[in-house]
Amino acid sequence: MPPDLTSASDIAREERRSGWRTIRRVGPYLWPEGQTWAKRRVVIALALLVLAKLIAVFTPILYKAAVDTLSGDVSDLMLGAVGLTVAYGVARLMTVGFQQLRDAVFAKVGQRALRRLALETFTHIHRLSMRYHITRKTGGLSRIIERGVKGVEFLLRFLLFSIGPLMLELLLVAAVLFFLFDVWYLAVVVGVISLYIIFTFKVTEWRVKLRREMNKQDTDANQKAIDSLLNFETVKYFGAEGREAARYDVAMQGYEAAAIKTATSLAALNTGQSLIITSGLVAVMAMAAVGVQNGALTVGDFVMVNAYMIQITMPLNFLGTVYREIRQALVDMGEMFELLEQPREVSDKPGAPDLAVSGGVVTFTDVKFGYEPTRPILKGIDVTVGAGENVALVGPSGSGKSTIGRLLFRFYDVDGGSVQIDGQDLRDVTQDSLHAAIGVVPQDTVLFNDTIRYNIAYGRDGASEDDIIAAARAAQIHEFIASLPEGYDTQVGERGLKLSGGEKQRVGIARTLLKDPPILLLDEATSALDTETEASIQEALRRAGEGRTVITIAHRLSTIADADRIVVLQDGQVVEQGTHDDLLARQGRYSALWARQQAGEDEAAA
């Protein structure tokens, strides 16, 4: 038992440290360096906050004076009962007015902070490695960002304008009760507030754990929903709508159980808070009533004490909710900041120059690489692709063909050896310049859910309409686009599903041609297409490769028979290389692969 308790206290301590770290991380967004306008607005907002609280604390004194004037406990004051009542109303109006003005002044600072943080997170995610993205679930990732940004918004609003003002108001009211009445009123109020805060925080800590479990179930359900919708066609193919619904319902069942616990615990919290506050209110009012009966206090004093108690209990009623939400916001923000602290596996060296492409010679020298340390994929690859040369990489699945493409684009860094372009190690140049020099046509071109024009224009920022049409013509898709009712404004749907495989590939080729890179990587660009479509796409790819260094990763050997050189890979090593005719004449590994594929095609044709 003791180890468990120690573990629980260690966890709580670590959570508190994490919470303070998160608050410190938000600080620079509230007080940004070099942005005087933001700092000025924060100072003005805080000044308005203090002014509003001072007026709020002074307001019940006007109320007391009006009541005493009406009851005859004091001589008629200069303002008179009506004047005091009007002054009371003006004071209340000023309190609300300054609060609203404070929110209006701070709004620009808060929204700018949110925007900066959201942009920083979004940019950082795009900078993270391929390894990170293939191990994360997109639905959970988007949920973390969404909750984190909302958490920052909540923290900015409530930590600055709820908890801080509440503490200030409690101190001012305590001072008024001490100086205008006696120490016992202060003692009761401090005791009630202390008991209330302790009870609220203890119960809320318990509820935060329940809320965290609810969040976990919510994220799980959201991931399953997005995963199912992204695989809509697969679900339909296997008639799995019922299975998917049942899978989603199981996730929602966990969320339902956690949500019920959260709701019932809230009822317990509210009941306990009400009991403490009501007991304190009754005790203070009873003391004031005795004072009025004894003649030590006036009716106005009784009313003023009541007004002060109501004034401090109203915000206290929200303390549990605010504290819980702040704790939850810190948890949500902590997840987002953990995301921001994820290190980049692939990053530019300080002061790295841009890649300068003179001819486009690509050299792989003794390249070793593995996605896992215990499972090497490439075991010392030596390949050189000359300027303007078309070199094909072939081999069975798992031989390392696509891995070579990923290393060339520097999705990963090599474990050993080097990859160079025109003698420049890819690790020594900027990633942006490297990515600009390489055009990739993947096996499955994924399009944005936008127009055909947008998807082709994605190849080069700021491309003109003539450039887009020229790229479409070169990719042999202009006539098809022109035949559509909406032409280039045709929506392609989620991931381009409104287009056929061949049409998507042609849009992808047009996009790459518009980019106009000196090096072209064709990663099994036609293996998912039928033979007739493949033949027409091959012609577009041949045109795309003119005047460029081309590396073709191929599964169908018939598509690369006219390559300048063919490199045969097996088990992460180069086993053969040469022209198509040379390799067939050797009667080696390539010849065996060719014979097997030809036999399969003949059988399929028969």
C-alpha cells in the first residue's frame, strides 16, 4: 500500500510541475517580445480589471448608505436616498462596463496568441519526421491540437480574468469586513472560503482523473470514426457497416461510462459547495442580525454584510468549474506542448546552404539504413545515376526500392554511407532546397479535396493559368479536363476519389511537371493501373523525364525495359545492374524475374 501512495503523490507532484511548465510556456504569447501594442493592451486590461473590482467592492457601501437613510438610522445624507440609489446603480453599471471594456481590450492579444500558437503547432507537425507521422493516428493528432488551442483560450480568459480577480476581490472584501465590523466576521469568512477552496480542489482533483479518462475514450472514438470514414470504400467492399458501427459503439460505450461518472461527481461537488457556502452565509447574517438587535449595527450594515457575502459567494460558486476547466486545460495544453517538444528526426544543420543542382548526378555510396535498428533494410548500396540518365530500380518486395526513394527525398537520414546530388551530401544542404529539386510521382497520387486547377497548381506556388494548362497538356490530361462541365474548376473529392486511377495519376504528373524539378523520382507510378491506362501514362512519364535525371522504382519490368540502366536489388543489396538486354543475356536474377512476369502476363492474356 505505501508504494502506491508514494506513486500517487509522485504523479500528482509531476502533474503540478507540468502545469506550471505549461503556464510558463504560455507566458511569452501573452507578453510577446518586440510587440509593444500587445504589452500595452495587457497592462490596460489589468488596470481596468483592478478598477472594476475596486468599484465592485465600494458598491455595497452605497447600498448600505441608502438603506440607512431610508430607515432613519442616520441623518439624511447630502445625496439623499434617491441619489444614493442612483449612485449604487451607476457603480454597478461601471463595474460591468469596465469588465466588458477589459475583455474588448484584451481580445486582440488573446486571439493573436491563439493564432501564433496554432500556427506554430501546425508548422511543427509538418516538420516532424515520416517515422513520427506513420506511427501517429491522424484523428488523435487533430484532437490534441483542437483541445490544446481551446485550452489556451480558456486559460487566458479564466486564469487572468476569473481566478486573479476573484483573489483580489476576496482580499478587498476581507479588508472591508475587518475595518468596518470586527475580526470575527473576517474569521468566519476566511474559514468558510478556506474550507470551500480545500473541498473544491480536492474533489476537483478526483474529477480531473475522471475527465482525463473521458478524454481518452473520446479520442479513441474519434480515431475509430475518422479511420472508418477514410476507409469508406473498404467498409463497403466487405459489407462491414455493422462491424464498424459496433466498433464505434464500443468506443462510445467507454466514453458514456466515463461521462456518467463525471456528471455524478459534479452533482456531489455542487452539493458540498452549496452546503459550505450556505452555512457561512447563515453564520455571518446571524452575527449581523444580533448586532442590529443590540444596536451595534444598523439595518444598512445588515444589508451590506449580505451584499458582500453574495458578492463573494457568486464567483466562488464557479470556482470548482473554473479550477476543473483550468486543470483540464493544462492537461490538454500539456499534450499539445509535448507535441511541440517532439524532436525533429531530420533537421537542417546550422547555416546549411541551399542545394545547387548543376547536372543532377545522384550518388548512393555504401548506404546502410533500417527503420528499426534490429532490422536493416539497405546493407551497403552503391548506385550512381548520371546527369540526365534514366535508371530503374527493380527487385522483389522488401528489397529496399522505395526506401531508396525516401532517403533521396530525405524523409530519413542514412545510418551509414551517404547520399549526394552533384557531390553535395544531402545532410549538408537545406531540406527546402532539396525538396524543390526533386519531383515525385508516387504509386497512389493523393489529391486535395479541391478543384483540379488547385491540385495541378500545387506544384508551383503562384503558377499562372497558362502554366497550369501547359502542364496538363504535357501530362496528356488537358482534353479530359476540358470535356468536364466545370473544366478546371471540377471538384476532385476527398483524396481525389471522384477521378479514376489514371486521371489522378495524370493530375499528379501535371503537378510535378509544373514544379519543373531537375530530378524526377517515379515510385511505382503505374503499378496500380490497368495495362491500357499504364501504357498511356508511360508516354506522359517519358515526356516528363526528358532533360531530367530520372530514377524509376518499378514492379512491372515491362515498363522500364527502355531505361538507360537497370539496378536489381535483393535483400538490401545490389545484385545486378546493366541494360535490359545485358541483364537478360546474363541469365541472372533479372532474367528470372522477367521470365516469371512474362509467363504471368501470357497466362493472364490466355
